[in-house]
Amino acid sequence: MSFGWNDLLTALALLLILEGLVPFISPAGMKKTYEQLIRYPEKTLRIIGFTSTIAGILLLFLTD
């Protein structure tokens, strides 16, 4: 598997687009979601982050 700078920049561009859609479409919903996230214990947030990372890695390998 070989990645070039173009692939990295493309992935970064897609990340920025997806991350920007939520506050653009529903800023109030984003604020409400963040307020709920603040109430979660750190352990839960770490599990969510770890699961998301593993899912992303698996998806990356599956699409190669």
C-alpha cells in the first residue's frame, strides 16, 4: 500500500468538508450535541474515539 501527498491532502480536504457540514447546516444542533458530550465521562469518550479510529482504519484497508 502506497500513499502519496496527493492522497493525504485529498483525505484532509474530505475531513474538513465533512467536519464543516454540521456547524453549517445545524449550529444549534451542534451546540446541543457538545453540551451532551461534556456530561460523558472521559472513559466513555475515549472508547468512542478508539472505536471510531479502529473503524476508520478498517475502512481504509477495505477500500484499498
